[in-house]
Amino acid sequence: MKLLLPFHLQKVGAGFPSPATDYVEDDIDLNAHLIKNIPSTFLIRVQGKSMNEVGIHNDDLLVVDRSLNPKNFSTVVANVNEELIVKTLIKEKNQSFLTAGSKEIKDKINLSENPEITIWGVVTYVIHAL
Amino acid sequence: MLYNNNKIALVDCNSFYVSCERLFNPSINKKPVIVLSSNDGCVISRSTEAKSLGIKMGEPYFKVKKIVKENDVKTFSTNFALYGDISRRVMKTLKQFSPKMEIYSIDEAFLDLSSIKNENLLEHGYKIRETVLKWTGIPTSIGIASTKTLSKAANYVAKKEVSGVINLINLKKINNFLSGIKINDVWGVGRQLTKFYIKNGINTAYDLKEMHNSWIKKNTNVFGSRTAMELRGFACLSLEPHAEKRKNCCVSRSFGSKVTKLEDLNEAITTHCLNAAEKIRLDKQTVKKITVFIKTSPFQMGNNYYANSKDVDLPIGTSDSIALIKKALTALESIYKKGYKYQKTGIIFSGLKNDSIYSKNLFSEINNDEKRIKLMQAIDHTNTRYGRNALSIAQAGVRKKWNVKKQYASKIDTACLCFLPTVKIS
């Protein structure tokens, strides 16, 4: 997967030998921007519902890095009940919870009470088509 | 040969294909899982749970079907697109632990750890294992020793340990350790040699190590004495970081169902040529000779059995798919016989040479002209970007009726936008 876009600093006019040639910087490499650690980063597609609070929608592409450790409010992919599911990780008083993105208490899963649940990776970017 | 200070780690992925299938499918964790070879023929990867049900490596699928059904063993056809991508990720992760590394197979690599202090080796092994698991999700076992053969032996034992790492460097009781390894589990000792050794009272790695060199030299071959030397800690095999370029390239497949028509065989041969030509272009090589072969099932008795092959020498080396296909199809037509049920067909490209100098020959029908070379580059480029067979040749067929059975394949490819793994939100 390789995608390079030339990055122009000025608008380019037609007809006249372009004075902008000197201003063409290096190509933008979106891969380098989105993927910091190549072997541990996976692209995963969202299927089904959306997670509006975090800005993730059905059919979006998630950039997921397995090498990162999740922080408070990280969006993560977790292995819950034998399925990979997107959740928000919340840390409170030495305890960690998974939520569906909202701050409501009812959908919290306490990780220390559910040791079978594991964090699969940390979502670093969402690629959303408009 | 050096009696040496080498420290070599063999990192081997545990049940690699099964582990790849589990990566995006947690519902099969802790359950018996097997992966079948192409055409769903034999078992080629088993989870620990499947091993303890008594399913053997390489066993034909039909023989284990009963166990599979009774124990709800999760069964998968191969998905090499996925395994290949995960393998690349594992190797890239390993690369940062050693500047010198030899990729030995899709799921094994030797690392040179000579720069690590002896007392830190075990810790380093744990670190490698932990990182590969975290980054790629693939569990591994690691054997560390002074030669490749010893590191293989260490790895063999590490597989059964919870810690997953065994270090033989400076191990005082190395003889005890080697006594625990059966001769047939020693790297480089095949089935025939095992029989011979056992007949002569050599039952373990230790027995072979203690055997007199002159006896081994006299009774086996250079490989036999090399193995014994390596068990004694003399390095005979060095790390080979650069894979040698291939000398020939074979692509063949068994058919999903028996094929009788020439046109279906044409499709198969064309597809094989396209695959092989792409591989050799990637390695910047050209082909000088093509071999085409066809055969019916060996289980077809008497007059129903037919197998034949045909060699074609090319006037000049080329990597032009179109030229290669034309030659291969003519060869196929010359050996094809009506009325047989063909089970397998394939091609071998040989006389592979570096393509740095494209030969020209005014009088040959193949002439490697600039335009054709560019066309091939364009096809390869398009296929790398948009997936295998985005651009193909009509002769290769679209439906591929003859294609292999892959009943149980997971449809995930982590390196292709159309087949990415999915997650849910809830």
C-alpha cells in the first residue's frame, strides 16, 4: 500500500512555465503520517453501528496500533465475549473500565472484574469518507 | 569452522497458521483449530488443543473428519495472503533485535545475538517473545545456543515450556539436555537416517554427539558429520542473511475437481505462467527453459493413468508473460490426450538468470522489446496496488472452474483494502 501526493505550496497556473516548481516540497506520505510502527499497525474496518461520541461511523477505517499502551480515554479495540469490539478505556482510581464512548455509568465494564477481556490494540486514527 | 562464541537464537512461531486465524477471530481461542493444505487435502497447522485430540501433522483431512466432527474442531483452508502479511510483520519486529538475521521459513528466523552478554540472554529472549506477541499477536518459542542445530534443539524443547525460551549457552548439563532429544527430532536427521542411526544404537542427540567422527563420516555423508559437529558446538552452518536467488520456479496445483478439457488445462497453465512470471520479474530474473507437465491421479488404475511433460528451450531468456504463455500452451497441446481425467498440472521455469542484460535476438520471435517490458511493469504495478489478478490475461479464464477447493477459508487479508478484518461497536 503506497500513496504519495505531491504537496504544492502555491497554486499552479497553466500556460506559463510554472514558477511553482521550485516550491514543490517533498511528497506527502500519508502512510508515514498515519502509521508510526509498521509491523504493529493494522487497518480494521468498522462494521454495523457508529460511535458518535468519538466520531467513528459504520464502514470507517480504523488505524490500530498494537504496540501502544492505552491511556485514559484511549479508543481501543478489545476482545469482549469472543468478539473484537471498539470501546473507550477510562481509568478511575486505579481501576480501568470500558465504555461505549458515553460517560454514562450503566454501560461500563470493569476490567478487573472481567479478566478474560483483553485490549487488542489502540485506535490512533479514523479514516472517514464524506 | 569455529569453536565459537556465537549466540544464535531460533525464533519459531507457535502453530503459525492457526495463530494467524485466531488474531482476528477470538472466538476460536482456546478451542481446537486446524488449517488444511491447498485443496483441503492435509492438516498443516494445529492448535495445542487439536494436537491433544490426537490429530497428527500432515494427516489427510478425510482421516480426521470424525475427530473434527465429534470435537467441533474449527477447520480452515489456507489463507496465504493473511499468513504472508503477518509473517512479514513478525520478521520486521524481529529485525530490530538483531542486525543480522536469517529468515528461514514463513514462521522461523535465526537471529545473531552475539552482542548480548551471556547473563542477559534469557532476559533478551523473553523481551523478543513479549514484543512479537504484543505487536503482532503471534506467540513464539525461542531456542538460544552456539550453533544453528543446537538452537533448533533448544527451540524444540522451548515449545513445551510455559516460559517459551530455552538458553543452552554455558549450560553445564548440556549432555543431559541432549539425552532428552530423540534422534528423529534432531534438525537435519530425516526418516532414512533415523532408521539407520537407531539400528546402530544412536537413539538421542547425545548419542550422535558422542559418536566417533570417523564412523559418522564413513557411514553417512557430509551432512551427517556436520550435524554431529554442530551438536558438539562447532559451527558448520553460518547465518545467511541474504536469500539466494532461486534457480528455478515451479507453480503447480491439484484441481478442485477432475479436469478433462484442453481449454480448462489452458486456463490453468496460463494462470500458473502468470504467477511464476510475476515472481521471477520481482526477483529481476529471466527464464531460458519451460517445462509443462500434466498428470491424472496416481490412484487411477491401468489405462486410466497418464502423465507426461514437455521441455521447451527458449531462444533467449525472457520474463515476458505473453511470450512464456504462448510457448507453454503449445507444449501443453503437444502432450494433452483426450479422454483422461487430469488431477494436476504445472509449469517449471528453469535456467533463471539475472535480467540486468536483456538479450536481443533479431531472428527470434521473442525479442524483449522495450514496449513489452514496460507493459509487464505496468501489469505488475497495477496488481501490486489493486490486488492479484486486477490485470490478467483473458486466456487465464475468469471463472477458473478447475481452481482449488478452499471451502473453509477466512476471507481476511490485512494487506488488501477490500478484505480487511472488521470490528463491531456496541
